[in-house]
Amino acid sequence: MSDDRLKGESSAAADLETAESNERPAAGPPTVTYRCRPAGFTCGLCGAETDTQWVDDGTFVCPDCKSWS
């Protein structure tokens, strides 16, 4: 076996090890934080009509009711 072939095989093995160590765990479902609809929504807190809503403590609310902290 030639030295070049051995170098190629060890390089391929190192690339495989690097790829495996860089794998990320499976992601869960996306988290919804915002929604928009031209027909509008009713705010879950104040009842105002709005075309955009943000999630605040698990409730969709208008931008005025959203706690921005």
C-alpha cells in the first residue's frame, strides 16, 4: 500500500469524525411568536382589532398590549 493511499484514507476518516462531531441534535417544532392577517384579529387582552399580533405569556395580543421586556 502506498503512502499516498494511507494519507488519503486517514484524511477521509478525520473528515468523517469531524462531520459526526458537528452534527446538531434534532430540533423541535418552531415556536410561533408573531402572526399577521390583513383581515385582522381581535386582541386577547384589550379586544382591539389589529392586523398583527405577538405572543405574550401564551396569548396573542396587539402590539400595544405586548410586554416588550
